[in-house]
Amino acid sequence: MNKLLKAAHDCHTRAVTLLGRGLRHASAEETRTAALRSWTLQAAGSRTLDNTLEHSLNAACPARIDMRWKEVLCHEFADACLTGDDGSVFLAGSLLLRDCPSLALHPDHKIRRPLRALARKIKEPCFYLAGRNYENHGHFLLHHLPRLIAAQDHLAAMGNPRILLGGREKRWQAHYLAAVGTPSELMLRASPGTTMVERLFHTPQMWTDSALAAPEILQRMRAIFLTHAGPLPDAQPPILVSRADAPDRQLLNEREIAAEVERQWGACEVLKLSKLDFATQLQKFAAAPLIVGALGQGFTNLLVSSNALCLILDTELAWGESYFSQTFRDLALLHGNLASRLFAHRSIQKREHWSYPLEKFKEELANATSLWKQHRP
């Protein structure tokens, strides 16, 4: 049935696009007018992060990083439509709600148009937790879940409406939601075609320049995760976050990197996160003194790390602001870690496996370790 719904919506979208019927984007004024009510979930603010380690490894990197975030509102809409696997939101009158930063570069022709005659209808109030890339672990934890964390008190006061997810079902999404106190009976899936919702509580993703929500929201999520993790181990060796079972961008010389960590630190545990439950992952990241590995979504667990040395291996020809390695660095810095990105100074194809220069890593690890020992509480 889902395949038929997708095919019907895709044919309809192609047809209206060819006919030149462009999407109408809701303006800020139209969004405010359409909302039954609105409230603030994230207040605007800024913070300066200490980037001592990265600056010491490369003087061209700033010693301080300015993190900024914008005000984000939650709106209540009547008779909203969701379309497609991601759950694009249309207001009454077929106005596309395009207030989410994830949609800034997303082309209109990739957004399915509503077909109300084929719509699934939901009468219960729903909090929107869909949107672009919600089927990716890293995006779900850092870009989607913070909306729910920020709204929890409001939702409880409203009797806990249903949590509406997009059409791409991933079993791990339910595990993360359970970890933050959302029971499975509150979760709903939107249709990959059209879903009509009588009352929809909607907030865009809360990140802006830094790709992170406001620190107070992340701090609340951190506390919830640590409670979910339970007692931490008395001792945890340094960890290398493995990508050996990842479908792409594997670190080919991962064993050599782990051996060098063991040589300099006396031990190294290689973590394959797919083999560990979420609570165990959190325990290991929260207790590890050193966390290293190739860039990947496993670094979202840096949310619970503190006072650790965190080294994120990335490609790139220069020390540029590589999008997600920058995000993970900032996430680590927010909670008192000493963190840096380390670049291999080479370009790769998008999904290519790669190696990090071992001699370069030996020197960087030694320098970073020395600085970490000086700053250790």
C-alpha cells in the first residue's frame, strides 16, 4: 500500500510541477496568522567556547568559538497536512511551512504535494517529530530529539499528545524515545503519502549556525541520558569509536590507530556501537578519559562525556569548518571536554573508505595528551 501511495503522490507532484504550479511558501506573517497559539521553546542566546586544544594543534584555528542560537517557537495548527517520508508540513490552503533550517537548500520539486482524497486522517492532537534526516541517528539525536526535550513540560500540561514520526520507520527511534520517557503507545507514524492532522503542535529544528540547540536544552537531554545509563563503571579505558561495520567511510587503519592509543595510554577499547545497547554506549562515553575515532554519528554520545580528551578524525585538505566534525567538537566543548578535529589533509569520494596518516596521529595524540594532562581537573 505504501508503494502505491508513494507512486500516486510522485506522479501527482511531477505533473503539477510540469504544469508550472509552484509551491506557495508560508511567510512568517502567514505562519503566525495560521497558528491557533504559539509559545517559545528556545530563547535566543550565545556562548563562547574555549577551543584551546585545536588552537594549540593549529594556530590558524580560533582559540575561542562563538556559539549562537535563535529563538524557536512552537505553533499549534488546525487541519495541517503532512506529506512524504519526511513529513513536509502544509497549512490550510496548501501553504508549505518552510521555517525549518533543514529546508534552506531543499528543492521544492523533492517535496510531495498533498492528495487529500488519499489522506490518512488523525483526529488526536500530535506533536511533530518528523522532518529531514530524522532516519539518521546523529540527526535524530541532535536535531530532532531536542525539540521534544524542550517541549516536554508543555506537552505534559496538555495531557501528553501523541508523538508523530515520519514514514521511514527505524526500530532504534523507539529506543531513544523510550530513553527520554516517551512510551511506545504515544508514538504514531505518518503516511508516506498524505496525513491530515486536526491539531498539530509544530516546531522547526532548533539548530542555527552551530548545528546545535541551546546549551540548556542539551544539558537537560544529557541529564536524562545519564539517568537512563544508570551507574557508571569505576574505570573505563580509552575508547576508539569503530566504523568497521559501517557501510561507508570506514577507517582502514583503525587497528593501527587503536594500537597507538594503547601504546601511549596503556589501553584502548574498540567500540562497535551496533553491538551495544544505548545505555551501555552512554556508560562508556561518560566514563572514558579519551575518545577517538573517525567522523561518524557515534560521536553524538559525546553529549554525556566530561573532562575527557576527544579527537575526531576527519578527511578534508585543510582545517576547514567541516560540518559535522565541527558540531561534535562543539558538543564536546560544551560539557568541559578538551576536543579537537584532526584532518588527514586528503579529499575522498563521499562514501569512500580511507586511512589516517599514522605518523601524523602519533604526534597529534602525544601533543593533545600533554595538554589534556595540564588542564585535567
